[in-house]
Amino acid sequence: MPSSARDYFRFDPISGSIPALDGLRAIAILLVLFRHAVRPFYDPHQSAIGLFGWDAMTPLVNGWCGVDLFFVLSGFLVSHHILKRWSAEFRFRDLRDYLVKRILRIVPAYYAWLFIVAAGLLPFYRVPAEVVREQLGMHLLFLQDYVPSRIVVAFWSLGVEEKFYLSIPLLIVPVARMRSPKRRAQLIALLTLIPLVLRGVTYARHESFAGYEDCFWTMRSPFHLALDSLLVGSLCAFLVRDRQAFTWLNRPQTPRRLVAAGTVLIVALVGFRPLLESINWFNSTLLFSLLAWGFGAILLGLALEPARERPVLGSQPMFVLSKLSYTLYLVHMCFIGVALQALRVVPGYDDCPRGVQFLIYFPVFAGISTLAALMLHFAVEKPFLILKDRGATLAKKQAVRV
């Protein structure tokens, strides 16, 4: 428990955490913020921030890949936690404690913001009453990845992650008990191919899509089609734990090469042309697997050298942003219109070029969203995180007594 109000409003690192992974989480939320902020200003047929024939807005409009990075991080961290706690012995009490901690981490802030939005308490973000009646129950059960979520579109990924949290112990515990580390890694790697195959089958069964949204809710959103990034994260957790069984993981140059290879792949995919603007086999199936493996390579390289100092990823601003990433993800889409309306009354703003408009708009949008995220974090999220940490401490003391 914090000993004072000053302690309560601090952002303290978690013991044993890897600072570089906090930096990755900060990058993930920045990508998502850029994606949704840039869309009102982006035109695929006309460059807005041109640099030698390249539109600097292109990687920003592809920032939806930040969700894939979130998935890889979640898969790694949750699997790493399970392997660390249950590798020797698994008891029903462990599963109960795990589920309680997951609920305390995810549900309170999500439910709080869901009800704020559904109740129409935000003056510039209104959801039609019939949509709330139709979809609120699905959102409460985290099934919004299987329906076109119209309360807050970004909530779809929470449906994917919550199902993963519930199901991953059923995979990790049996696989962890396999004797061969290489067989363990091979099995998880094979499982990552299942969503790719399912996407291929789904794409083949649909002769055409009505548009981007139809393709998104059919090919991108459902849990069983979005699972590969999470499983790649789980594979990274196994490789980090079993690194002594893999000669190539212990070579000094391996971490650096993994980070470099993953970065090159991600930049090549998202940096030069707008993705998902056209619907084709590659963008609907293979693309998501390539993003998963690219981000997985970066994460694995960083996790193999957890003590190495990385000035940017391990910086204090990136750490604070990572701590706010969940609440910022929850709230940000509700303030896109607010920031636009606020700037429309500024004299001369509408006369500026689109690129200049965006450069003015983004700090305003990010600032409003961050303020709302801070309020949700300290009012709702942090009290339950403290309760979660207190429960973990109590569980450790009980284990010592036993």
C-alpha cells in the first residue's frame, strides 16, 4: 500500500520487469494513437507530409499494427509469469490466484469506461441507445471481437486478450511438462500456424468483402483468427526460459541480430505503403503472421538481454507511457472528435495544409486523451492494481509458511 498521497501518484517499476519491454509497450500505444489520430487527415492519393516522394503519414496510418505488438507482449508476459510460477508444481489454487489477478488487472478500468460511454456521460461521444441495448451484454462478456463493436471500436482487442488469458494456462502447463525443450518450442511454433490457416480458409470462403470494415470484422477481429501474435509471445517466453537448450540463442550476437531483423521486417511492412486500404489475400492472411514474427523477434532479442541499458526504451517518459498504456487505449477513441472540434474554432486552422493541421492536432488529441487516461488510472485502475499486488504478497507469505 502507498504510505502517502505522494506515493500513490507515483509510477514505480515492478520488481523483475524488463525496462526495454516497457518501452515496447509505449511504442505500441503510440502506434495506436497515431493510427486513429491521422485518419481524418490522411489521403492515400495525395501526400500530406511529403519527403522525397514518400508520405510520412504512411507509417502512422499503419499504426494499427501496435495492437499486434500489444498481443506479442501480452503473450510473452503472461506465459513468462505462468512458467515462472508453475514450472515445478501446479495447484488449483495457482489457477485461482492467476485468474483473480487477471480480472483485477483488466476488468475494473474496462467496465468503468464502458459504463461511462454507454451511459452517455461523455459530452462529445454519444452511442445510440439501441446500440447500447444490443451490444452491452456482449461487451460485458468480452465477446465484442465476434460482433461489429459499435460502442468503442478499439474494445475488440480486449475480447481477444481476455479469451487468451482464460485459455493459455490450459496450453502452457501441459507443454511445460514436456521433457524436451526443443519439442516444446516446435509445438508452440506449429500452433502459431493455426490462425494463419484459418484466415486462409475464411478468406477463400468469402468471394468478396463489402469494404474495409466487413473485412476487418471477418478476418482480423475474431479471437481464433487473431491468436498467432499471442502465441508468438508465448513461444518467446519458452525460448527465454529454455535458452540453454538452443545454441544459437546463447551466441553474443543473437539478441542484436534478432532486434535488427525484426525491425527491418516491420519497417518494410508498414513504412512505405498504406496497408488494409486494399483487400487482398496477403493483407487479409499472411500480413498478420509476418507482423507477429517481426515483433516477436524484437521482443526476444530484448528479453535475452534484460539487464542491458537502452536509453530510449528504458527512459522515464517511455516507462510512464507504458504504465498508462491500458487506460490510454481504453479512452483515446472517445476524444478524436473533441480535439477536432476544439481546433476548428481556432482562427486559420482550417486554412492550414493537412500535414500542418495534423501536427497541431496530434498534441491536442494526445494531451486530452492522456488527461482522461490519468484520471481513469488513478481513480479506478490503480486501487485494483494495489489490491492485486497485496494478494500476490499474501500468497507468497502463505507459500513460505507451507
